[in-house]
Amino acid sequence: MLILGGTQDGAAIARDLAAEPAIHTVSSLAGRTRNPGPITGEVRRGGFGGADGLTRYLSEARIDLLVDATHPFAAAISRHAAKAGKAASVPRVQLQRPPWSPQDDDRWVEVDSVDAAARAIPAQGSRAFLTVGRQELDAFAASQNVWFLIRLIDPPAAPIALGAFELLCARGPFEAAAEETLMRERAIEVLVSKNSGGRATYGKIAAARNLGIPVVMVRPPPAQPGDQVGDVDAACAWIRERAAAG
């Protein structure tokens, strides 16, 4: 079984299936996080070379099941997985976490892209907490008169092309109380986030609600057609069912 991972969900699937003698897991990491957490089973690093390369790998490695447990915003690899699974006749499931939903006291400004999020910031505040990942930072380079608190897992390899900012490197999960303290200390006026769902990073959303801070929220891309599950337990059940039948 090939797990397209890089998320805590992918690692949890590999860990939960470690005791299954009939299942051999290969977790594929794109390599964007320098020091990912521990992963049970075989680990493969690096890309495949698009959908065609992934199709070849599925055939050459004799993969029986394909699990897309990538980040909800990793739209390209999910498209490649859908195309490759169909081309190689390998059953595929996508773990699609339910996105967060706004609560009564939330002040969300929902947008469809990171570029739109950058344009929305000035109307909400001049001190922004940016939690969208290092690959998206360039979208905010044109923001004028905005100070950024940038949180990343790893420090970026290239200089950050923003004006005034503070860089904070940390790995979740992040609790709401600690997030609230951080936002108070940095006098944050607006939070910028992708709606990636899950519990590991929801603390910032709860903290913003408690502080009355607006959230510029980027909507997730649509899931790919095909089998979908909403959590790790459902993914493991899908895998076990097909492994038992195969």
C-alpha cells in the first residue's frame, strides 16, 4: 500500500496498520518538511514526476492500494493520484478532513485563494498572524503597511520577501490558550489561515474567536472524485476491507 503522506493523518494510518501482517505500507513524503515526525514502516522521499511518474511507480512497485492522505491544500498531488490510480487500476481513497465551520462568535472573511487573502488583510488590521505555509509567502510581498508574524515548521531556505515581520518556527499541535497568549503578546489584529480542518491547528481559530480577532480564511480546494473518508479510522477501515478481499 502506498500512502501519500506528509500529514499527521498519513503517519497515523501507517502506525495503526503496523500490526497487520498482510499489509506493507510505503509512506511517500514530498520532502518539503525537513524533519518530519517519526513514521512507521517504509518511507519514500521525493516526488514521482507527475501523474505519469506516479502511474509507473504504482505498476513497478506492485502497489495494491493508494491512500491520498496529503494536506487538504495539496491539490496537484491529489489530482495526480486520482489520474494515476485510474490509469494503473489501483483502488484509491482520499482522506478529506471536514473543513472547520464558523461558530457564532467567529469573524471570518472567507476567500478562495491565498492571493485574495493578501488583498483582504488591510481592511481587517495592520498586524497579521500568517499561518499559510512557506510556499505561499510571496503572495503577501506586496502588502503595504502590514506587520506579519509568520509561523512555519522549518525556516525557509531563501530570504523572506516581506517588509516588516517576525519569524516563528514551531510544530503543532497548538493549544488555544497558548495561541491566545501569543496573539496578545504580539498585538495581532488579524489571523490568516487555510481552512485545513483537523484538531492540530484549530487552537488559533478558537483563540481568535476568544479575542474577537477577524480571520481571513482560505477555502479548501474541492476533493477529487472517487472514494473519500473523513478521518484516520475510516481510512484504516477502507484499507482493511480491501486487504481482506484481495
